Amino acid sequence: MKKLQILGAGCPKCQKLTEHAEKAAQALGIDYELEKVTEIDQIMSYGVMMTPALVVDGAVKVVGKVPSVEQLKTVIA
């Protein structure tokens, strides 16, 4: 099971990244767990200074932007 984490305070871009990540994971047909990380201390512990960010299985993959669903499929797979 993949662990997907969305780092961000819940801004519109964060919500869009959440939506795109879910669609990408569903399109890939993988088992995944999605967690939203909103605490600034936790976000900074990943070394992330710009949100939104996407963490896949503990590795920061996307920072400060919202890739398309197609782009996220590559990142998540």
C-alpha cells in the first residue's frame, strides 16, 4: 500500500493536489492511504518550504505546484 501525504494548510491549491493525487492513484488501481498534513512543524520536518507538497512513501515528490493527474500517475507509480 502506498502512503500519500499532502502537505499544506488546506488552501485551494492543497485541495486541488489532494483531488489530483486521489484520481491518479485510483486510475493506477493501487491501494493507497491518503493523509493530510497541516501542522507547519510537521511540514517543515520534510524540508518543505512551499506548499502544497506531495510525499509518497516518505519521499517528497512535488513541492509548490499542482501537477496534472497524468503527471501524478508517473510520480506515484
